[in-house]
Amino acid sequence: MRVVERARSAEGIAVMQRQVRLVEGQRDQLSDHNRTLLTRISESNGHLERLHTRNRVLEEQLSAVESRIRDAESRVRDEMQAHFAERQLHYEKRIGEVSIERDLLLRKLDELHGSTSWRLTMPVRLLRRAVGAAWRRAGAAYRAGSIQGRALYRGLVPAAVRRRLTPTLIQVLPVSQAVDVEAPVVLPLMSEAPFNAKPLSIPRLSRARLRPCAESLALPTSESPEVSVVMPVFKQPAYTLECLDSIARNPPLAPFEVVLIDDGSDEETRVLLRAVRGIRLIENERNLGFLRSCNKAAMAARGRYLLFLNNDTQVRPGWLDRLLEPFADTGVGMTGSKLLYPSGHLQEAGVSMRADGTARLVGLNGDPSAPEYNRPREVDYCSGASFMIDRDLFERVGGFDDRYAPAYFEDADLAFQVRALGHRILYQPASEVVHHLSVTTGAAGDKLARIEANRAKFVDKWRDQLSELDQVRLVAFYLPQFHPIPENDEWWGKGFTEWTNVTRARPNFEGHHQPHLPADLGFYDLRLAETRRRQAELAREHGIHGFCYYYYWFNGRRLLHRPLDEVVASGEPDFPFCVCWANENWSRRWDGRERDLLMEQHYSPEDDVAFIRALFPVLSDPRYIRIGGRPLLLVYRASLLPDTRATTDRWREECVRAGLPEPYLACVNSFRESEGSPAGFEAAVEFPPHGHSVETAAPGGMLNPNFSGRFYDYAATARAFAKLRYPDHKVFRGVMPSWDNTARRQDGGDIFLGTSPEIYEAWLTRAIAETRDLKFGDERLVFVNAWNEWAEGNHLEPDSRFGSAYLEATRRALDAVVAPRPMG
């Protein structure tokens, strides 16, 4: 028994010892954990102390800023009061002078009316009035004339003259009053009302205030600047001091310096500039000109970035820091500011170059708050009034090219050199600068001579690049429904094609143009290679860049695919193309609504993969339309995809896995689709008439008592689409030549009244011009709906009524905006 007790006692002691060791281990762990917590607490206390210190510093800085703001407000108030008093005296004096001039002119006018020459020239004035009345009657006759009359007009009047006359001569008639549907209702070039700007509140210095201003100016510059502001100056001390004062009132957060180079100004200017504190002043002994002065100042700059700023500018909050931000992307080479007139009008939202070297200031005299001018975007170049460039890059290209000395085109040339090295030029609307525009460029005659000489040099140097930039690609939607397939034989009868619907359409009202019958190409069959070749030739001749084939995929089953398959397999015709997945259900209603289903879509991850893999041969074709080297793929109704992000990710992953570039994905704004781009899509495509059609009253003389469809105003719809703005996403413009789907829905169709080649031309011209200005490179795309939607009365292909008028209008619209690409 005792042995057992001793054994139990020993076992108990052993258990207790293990427990003691376990407790001791836990105690050590807790001790270690405690030390770790104490260390972290100490670090947190240190971090908290640093935050308190930083907070005190920020409070001190804020107090200093508030003090400067109060001083600036007081200074501005005093300056404005003095300025207004000065201007009031000036205007009162000018009013008196104008009154005297008016009295003199009235006396001269009375003398003229009483003169012999005025009486003798009376027949000439009467003749001029008669000619004007005859011209107006001729214009009215043209508008009411037949297609033969319009053809005669086009044959007699040169195209260049017609382009100038059309926007001003043509009147818009209410469609509801147009009884004769043959008479065209023509749209002017949809010009918008002038922007009524509010003048900007910017300080102006009187001569008496120049010296006090110069002596009081002190810029908060840095000895270790990140940005060097390079400012060339030649005389004009008031503008220079106003610019420097604006910098002092809007100091950037980034460390900066101002390198001001005086290019041989008079002594008065130099004395004033020497009085300014916080600038690095370089004085040329003789005038070197703008270009060489900028290069000289850039060599003396210490910043990593150079910001070239004209002295006839005034900067606004964020002017420098916002220009600096995009350089976080290593692909950015230059950034440019939004330039404003003192009047409050937009001066420039980037610049677009034409093939002949002429430049267009994007948004000139427009509303600077308009959405289209407030998105950062890649541009041809930004003018030299305010732009930033990496100093190493500036030195790598050799600075401004000396061939353009003393000035003009050096900024455009610099941008083209930067782009040639693989960098992008970005317009940054968040950086706003007020620019008085060419205050220091000298006499007008001398300026124009220099501009023309340098334009010739610029074109000679960059001819190929200018031609490449000055292009907009037109892509027409293409329906592959014009050949029989077994499914249509089953659903609609043996031999059914789209022509079956087209030929049985009948007019619904007097003057109704139905059916739409083909002319040059006839009732073609898309199984014939010759048909596809003739279509491509016709499209190319009239400026169409390529076709966008509708692609019908239903969970692995393809329909109407033979034309595209044969184009890919044969390599003919040699004409660009892309595809749009028409991913809606097929129904008997021909309207995209979910009734009487013939083919239903089902979505799944497996189908996503199968769909994109089936497209590999198409996407890899060398003729396939690309954006930045990536094949463009459209989806007709992206909202039907259960998870757009997951689907598009699978498509991109499969393409990369197969060695193809990621597709550039765009959704079509069809039916009630959102006008934005859903997750995974990079852009959207307008698809008129969907979304912004303008209804109108029915015309007189209805012939079909069972008609229950709707009527729309084509011209008003064109204007509605043209006025659309897209502030937050990328959208490719779309236009349509006409629309009348009576062939598909005889009693319930949607009919657009007042369609004509002239209105279409104006709409397309507007879309091309906007795309040329607001898009860049491969994204300069405009879509036309459609090439051959005959059953929807919506086609560019020649027909029996208009002949090739819509194709000719397409060519004119393109030629009015961009230079023709040289053949060869």
C-alpha cells in the first residue's frame, strides 16, 4: 500500500512539476508579450508626438497662409478700387470722344445722301437687291426640288463652295409641317449659341503702381527646387509683374524657383525686375529672341522639371502642382495647362494639328467649365504659354530646335520630338492659367511672316507624323443577314434573307419612301466574294475605314457567320473590320424585346471562355481594327452580362494566355443601356437612334389605318445627339443616315421624318470635328449606324431614291475636317 501511495505521490509531484514548468513558460511568453506591447506603446507615443509636432507646424503654416490671404485681399481691394477709378475716368473721356465722332459721321452721312454720286448709283443698289432676292428664291427652289435638281446643283457648284454655303443657306423646317416628304429638311451645322462669359477678376497694374508692386514682391522660392519656372521677358513690365504677383498669391506646394530671363529690354524694365525678390534674374546683353532665351534659361535651371510660362499670363490656384501630378506615370513626357482669356472664355484645351501644319485651339471661345474640356487627355500638343517637361527629356532632345528661332512652332516641334521618343503629351485641365495671348510677339505683319516660314519648316520635318495624326476613322455597322441559313429557313420560310422583309414594305402615308430598294449593288448575296469586294471598294472610295460585323453567338452556336468566316479565311477583301457581339435574344418581333424567343442567350464562365476563344482567328487577323495595338471588341448589350467585370477579365486573361493583346472593350449604348461604361469596359459607343430620339407629330395623308407606330424628327434627333456631353467616361460618337423599320414592322414601325443626305452630312461633320479635337490617335473613331440595315431604312449603300448621295455626303464630311491620306 505504501509503495502505491509513494508511486502516486511521485506521479502527483511530476504532474505538478509539469504544471509549474507550463505556468513558467506561459509567464515568460506573457513577459515577452508585455515587453513587445511596451515597445509598441513607446513607438506609438513617439509617433503621436511627431504628429503633434507636425500639427503645430501645419497650424503655424495655416496661420501664415491666412495672414497672406488677408494681406492679398486688402491689396487686391485697394488695387481694384484704383483700377476702377482709373477706368471710369477713361470711359467718361472716351464717351465724350465717341459722341463727337458720331456727330461728325452723321453730318458726313447727310452730305453723302445729298451728293450727286449717291443719286447716280441708285440703279446699282437696286440691282444688288434684285440679285439677292433671286438668290433666296433659288435656295428655296433647291430645298423643294427633286433629287435631279440637287444633283444638278452638286454638278455645277464646286464642293468647296458648297461646304461654305450649306451651313449658312439651309433653313430648318418643322417636320410636322412638311407635307412633301421628298423636300429635304436640312440642318445647319448645329452651331451652338455663343458662350456668355463672365470676365475674370484678375489684378491689373497701372503705370503708377509698377514700382511699388516690384519692391513689395517676394516669391517663396526654394534653393532645392523640384520645378523651375522659366519665364522669358521682353519689355511689357506690367504684364510680367502681374504674372509674378499671381505666382506669389498662388504659391505651389512643390518646391520651385522662378528663372526669369530678360531678353534685352529697356532700362526701366530691368530696374523693376531687379527689385523683385525671390527670382533668379538673367539679363541678356542683346535680344536673342524667345526660343534662344528659353534654351539659355533652361540651362541655368536647377529643378527636375521645367515649366515654361509666358510673362503675359496670370496663374490660378493649383497651376503648378496639377501639372506635376501626371508625371507619376513614367509614360508622360509633357503636360499643358487649360488657358483662359481674361474675358472668361476658354482659349485652349490642348491643340490639334492639321496635316498642313495649321493648328486648332481646342475649345476656342467656349465654356471652360464644359465637361469635354475638363478631362485630362492626350493631345497633339499644348501651346508654350504654360507647359511642363522633364528637364532630362528636354536636354535629351536638345531643347527647342534652333531652326524656329526667334519664335513660333518651337513648342509644337518639341511635343513631336517628345512623342517620337515614346512619351505622351497630356492636357491637364486642373491647371488653369489666364493668358493675354501674344502680347509680346511683335507687329502683326512680321508675326505672320515668321509663322508662315516656320510652318513650312515644321511640315517639312514632320510631314508623315502630321498626316498620321490628322485622321479620323469611320466604322460602319455591318449586317451579315443577306444570305440564307437553315435557322431562318425554319423560322421564316425557305430562302428567307433580309431582302424578304425589304421588298414587302409598303408606304404608310402619302410621300412615304417605302420600300427602300438597292441601286448599284442590287439584291446581293453575301456568300459571294465579289459582293463583299464591291462593298469594300465602295466604302473605301467614300472614306469609310472599316466595317463592324454583327457577331451572333448563342452558347457555342453561331449564326450568320459565313461572310465573316470567309473574309478571315480568304484574306479578301483587304479592308479593315471588327466585330460587335449581338448578345441579345433572337425574337420574332425584330425589335430586341424579349418575346416570342427563337434563340435565347445563357451566360456562364465556361461560355465566356468559349466565346473569346472562338474569336481568336478573327482578333488576330492583320486587318482587324485596333486601338493602341489591341483588337477592338464591341458588345451590343453589355448590361445583359451577369458580371461584366468577371466576364471581361476572363476574356483578357484568355487572350494573353493565347499570345494575343488584351482586347479593347467597348459597350454599345443601345436601347436603354447606360451611357457610361460598365465595369471592365473602357469606352462606350453612341448608337442612334437609341436613347435620344425626338418624337414628332404624324404627317398628313395617312394611308395605313392600322398604323400604331411612332414618328420622330430626324433633324432634332441629330441635334440632341450632337449636344450630348460625357464628363466621366469615354464615348465614341455615332451617327445614322436615316431610320424607318417599316419593312420589319409594317403597322408598328419607328419612322424618322425629314431625313436627308445634307442633314446627315452636317451631323457627321460635327461628330468628326469633335472627335478630331477631343480624342487622340487610334481613339479617333466615329461609328455610322449603318452600312446595310435595309429593313430599318438605315443604310449608306446606294438606293433607288438617293443614289450614292449618302456616301458622297460621308466623303464630304470627312474631307471638311481632315486631310485626305495620300495614296500609294
